[in-house]
Amino acid sequence: MRILIYGAGVIGSLYGALLAEAGFDVSVYARGQRLKSLSQDGLQYRYKGKILTAPVKVLSGIEPNDRYDFIFLTVRENQLHTALKEVRKNCSPRIVTMVNSLETYDEWEVICGMGRIIPAFPGAGGGFDGSVLDAALTPRLIQPTTFGKTGGKERELARVLRRAKIPYQIVADMHAWQLCHLAMVVPIADAYYEAVDSENVGRDAALMRKTAKQIRDNLSAIAARKIRLSPGKMQVFRLLPVPLVGFVLGFVFRSRFGNRFMYKHSMKAPDEMRQLHEQFYKWLEERSPAALIHKC
């Protein structure tokens, strides 16, 4: 089975390495400095204290007739449309969009072709130590790789991830899942940007309570718009007292998990997270009861 990873950042590099080590024929499409680094040194990653090199091919372009069983799009939200326009010219049948976005997937298929999209979201995080990948999958209990039901295409993707020992879950409504995910991660990123000392924000009890309240309010706003919270465990943020959730968040922010999966991403992609902040709250505003009455 042939797999193309479109985007060689942290997420693309990690999934590329895991899939290649599982025996799949993996190519990684990169640009700029990352292309130069991969071409010179290969896809290097840290595993149990050792630096290994994943058996992947490195590409500087995509040929129209170079067919892959799956293309994994691992780009930022503001790069997505450009990526979809490029893969539209390629004949590969399945495109796994591992992107933070509020757009609906039928909009993406208008760009790249109907029936090709498998909407997904990665369960991973980390960074680079020079050109060496230092990243990991998130624990299954917290957030496995998540993708939506797409008329059966998701079953083959599930087989691929199982072979690579990548935890996953399949949800009925991926758009609802993305909304709930943003309801949580947008306030988390905002906390880092608001803090005087972003790396130690977990010690700011008042800001942790503010973050907990914003997460609760966001999820309540989604539920008020008749959207089922996904996954169901998101209800915890609405049911537990804000001071308790804020207290727990402080521990999470200060943990190694928080540093690897929350802090590094927020600090690495502030433009993307601020754009998602604007998009998320605009989405809520446009679908408020008052706005809907006005439209009628």
C-alpha cells in the first residue's frame, strides 16, 4: 500500500515515520528548509533515547498520475485550500484531512473532487530538536486519532492505523467533533497568549478558572445550537464546578503532557490559533438565537 504524507511538520513527520516503520510504502512531500533537511539527513526521529531514520521517500512535487492509496494532508488550516487544489490534479482516491477547521467537508470536495475526503484529526504532538523529530502520539484515553464515517472509506483507514499501532476512534459527526475540540483548545491557547509567563501559566489559578469557565461556556453554546457534544466526555466540563476544573487544568498545564501537546503547539502556531479563535466565536455568533431570528 502506498501512502503520501503532504506536509512534513511535526504531525506529518510522526505519522510518516510510524506508517513507514509498519511496512507501508511512504512518501513525504516537503518544501523549503524541511525539504532540504529531509533530503540530506532523511526523516530522523527520537525513539527511546535513540535517533532513528524512517524508511520514507522524500518528494519535492506531486505527479498527477502517481497514485497513492491514501494522501494524508497534515497542514495548517490556512494552507488547506492550497493543498487541496494541488492534490486535485492527482488521481489518488482518498484524502485524509488532518486539519483544525470549522469548514464543512463538502466545501473541500468542491475543491478536490467528490467522494475523496476522509475528515480526520491527529492524536499527536511534539516538536523538533534541530532536524530531529521529538514527538509522540497522545494517550488513547485523552485523544486518539479521530476520523469520521464516510460511507465505508473509513474502514480501510482503520486497518492502516491498526497495522501501524496508532490508536484511533471513528465518530458519526466529525464536524461536531471539530467544533467541540475547538471549544476546548481555543481557550487553552488563549491562556498561553494572555499569560505573563506562558510556560508557567498553570500556576496562575485565576487564569485557569477563567479558562475552565470559557470551555464550559463554549460547550454549552454548542449544545444550545442542538449539536450533540462529541465525544460524550466533553460533558464533564459542563457538569463539574468551574473551580474544580480550573484546579485540574492547572495540573495539566504544568505537566509534561501539557508542555508537549499544548504549550509547544500553541507557541509554534499562534497565527493559526488566533485565526481559529476568530472563526470559532464568529461561528457561534452567527448561529446565536438572536442572529437566527434576524435572518428569518
